[in-house]
Amino acid sequence: MPHPYVLLSAAVSLDGFLDDTGPDRLLLSGPADFDRVDEVRASVDAILIGAGTLRADNPRLLVNSPERRAARVAAGLAEYPLKVTVSASGDLDPAAHFWHTGGEKILYTTRAGAERASRAGIRADIVALGDDLDWPSLLGHLHDARGVRRLMVEGGGTIHTQLLQQQLADELQLVLSPLLVGDPGAPRLFGPGAYQKGRLRLLQTRQIEDVVLMRYAPTAPGTGTGAAPADRHWLRLACELAERCPPSATAFSVGAVVVAADGTELARGHSREAGDPTVHAEEAALAKIPSDDARLPTATVYSSLEPCTRRASRPRPCAQLILGAGVRRVVTAWREPDTFVPSADGTGTLTAAGVDVVLLPEFESAAREPNRHLLP
């Protein structure tokens, strides 16, 4: 099920707290960063907060700049992004600012929570997800039923934690404030639990007055046949590598990347690399990794085109090379057409051998682009 691009936004003290325990909200950043947040809000389709944040802060969650609201309307968008909140219990104050400011609102809850919210007179589209809240279903509904392609999540810490632990967050925008809270009872940004392996990828750092904005993206591949945000990053890179291939009238241009479970790139390659007219992308990448590398069995191969099962130029096709390397997961953008090999089915070969194969068709056009001269 496709999901929106999920952007987590938060400001924290130097010791990792979102707030203190005083009666008033702790201001962790200043006017310049508040304006940056307003700019980000104006750029997304929806903004989400949890019920705890709604109760504690009573936010309006608006785009404050008239110029940015006007630009949204001029672009054919609603003046304000869709406002979203999540509450299993549905126990929310119908007089909160959230319900009475801005544009459309939606509440995701359980069946019991939906009944409670309806009785309370909550002014929103109330969507019951079942007996329990389920983030993949929630994100899928936002994407398919409400057309949300970019979702900004502004808290609280429990929601940020859940989305990161379930590998559903595409980006983290973290503002570090030069304050120390030190109160063990204060709310922290992230809770304990199992997170993705390895290091996140730093996208940007930027000083804004006396705070620092840091943007990070996950690097660890998903597991099984589910797609994680990092899978899209690595497959996009494979499609970019395909653009480097010398054009051929008799073979596809393909890019490939091999990535360890902790997000470490092991190798990359592309068709006809280093002047070899017959080398394939997966073959070129795997050849750069020692065959006894202990990371291969849990690695993922990203290929812009489905790995081949038959070829005339080498004794072993790429699907067999992947199996021989012990790799058990492949992510690809495009099933091989019948241009050179009728009824090619690298996916079938791999899945029959127990390999998890993930197809991300949203990247097919990028995979096809360097091969447009070969296609009708």
C-alpha cells in the first residue's frame, strides 16, 4: 500500500527533551525557526499531531503567513493543509482550537473511539481503523482516500517513536536548542525500543539564530516484502546509476546497489561498466564484494531492472549470481520486458528460491528512461 512521504519535525533541548514540566510550554526555538516551520507546513498536504500534544498544547496548527496561504490557493491547493490527529480513545475536547481553526480536519481512532468522539460532537471527519490503531492503514488511507503525498508530523514523542521504529518515517527534521532541561519527568523526543540498524544519513545542517536544524533520512533497508523509506532512496540511486551506462542497441542500461542490513553501501555497479560491453549491473556490483562477506545474507540488492534469468554473454545470469552470493532480498523498479528475452521472469526464479522480491513501480519511469531507444 503506498504511503505519503512522512516528515517528522521536532525541537529538543541539548539533553533530548521536548518540554519541561512547568505549566507553560517551553519555547525551544525562536521567531526565525517558527517561520521555517510555517514554511514547511505550507509545503505539505497534511499536518499530524497526537492526542497528547493536542491536549497539552491546544495548538491551532495553522499556516500563519498570508503570502504562503495565498501561494497555496494560487497553486490549486486548499488554503490550509489537512489537519490530522490520532486518538485510540476518542476522548478529546470538542472546544479545542484544533477543531475550530484552519481547514479540513480528520480524526483517526478505533471503533469505540469513533463512537465516543461522535457523541462528544467532535467537528472532523472521524475514521475508525478497527479495534486498534494501525499506522500502515492510517498512512494508506491518507494517501488513497485523501490524496496526501507529503505529511508533516509535529509530535508528540510517542508518535515519532512509533513511526521510526516501524520504518515509516522518510525524514527527521530536528532542531537542537541550547537549553538543558534535566528533569526526568519531562517528555523526551524518543522512547526506548527497537529502531533501525546503523546510522541515519545527514541531509542538511543549518544554523537558525541560536539553534541548529539537522535533517536526517533512514538508510537501513526494509525486511521481507515490505518497503521501507530507505528502500526508495537506494532504488532511486540504482536508477541514477543506469543513466551512466554507455547506450547499447542490444542490451538494457541498468544500475544496481548492494546495501547491508545496517544501511552500509557495500558496492554499486552499472551495465557495461569500465568498458566491459557485456557486464550486467548486479554482476558488476557483486564482483566488488568478497564472497565470504558475512553481511551478504542479510543484504539487499537494488536493481533498476528485474535481475535476468537468461543471457548469452555469460554462463550465469544475474538471478543466479544473487542466489550464489546468498542474498535473500531484492528491490527492483521494472519487470523485464520481452525486448531481448521472451517471458523473462527473474522475480519468479528468485522467489522460488526463497528470496523476497519487492517491486516499486513508482520508479519504473526512471528505470525506463535510459532505455527509451529500445522500447516502442
